[in-house]
Amino acid sequence: MDEYGFTPHERRHPVITLVGRAINEQRERFRWVNQELTLRKYVVISVGAFKEDMENREDYRTLLESIHFQKIDMADAVVLIDEKARGKHTGQEIDYAIKTRKPVVTFTNIDETDKQIRTLLNVVR
């Protein structure tokens, strides 16, 4: 046990990276999916910046894409927050996840998405 009372196994939760169009219309969806997956014992990595929050987003596009690909590398699986949240760059992220053998799940509802992730990752709860 560590100083917090957990064994290493108890601290190992599957890591999920969320992907989707980082625009205001999807902001609440990102927040809600993050919350629901967290409550199902996943470590969730989300987008770092929304388009509308940045004046010069295009100046940072290469950096933001590079960081998000690294977030995919860190994940056990990738969750597309909504099929309608799929843009050009999201498609590239999904292609990358597939090429790097990360399971990709499209969020439908929390129960079904949790079940799909657990099945793909062979997680027993």
C-alpha cells in the first residue's frame, strides 16, 4: 500500500483520450463525457483549448495537434464524443489512433460506451 492506502493495482485506471471538434457547441459535451467516464473509474484526457477561446488558434495549430497526438499515445483507448463532432482534424486523430492500435469508441450513452471500452480493453470491474 502507498501512503494513501492504495495498492498499485487499485491506482491503475484505464486512460481515455477524448476527441472531437473543439468548438463552443461541443464544450458542454466534452465536459459531460469527461465527468461520466471519470465517475466510471477512467482517467480522462481532454482537449486543451477550444477554438473560440483563442484569438490566433491557427498560429498554434501545429503545436495543439502535436500535443493531442501525444495525448492519444498516452491513452489506452480513444473516445469520439459525438459522431457529429467529427471534423477533418478529428478524422486525422482517429486515423492516428487506429494506426497506433488504440481502440476507438464513439460515445453513445455512458452504459454502452463503458461496456464497449471495458470489452475492448479487457477490463474487469
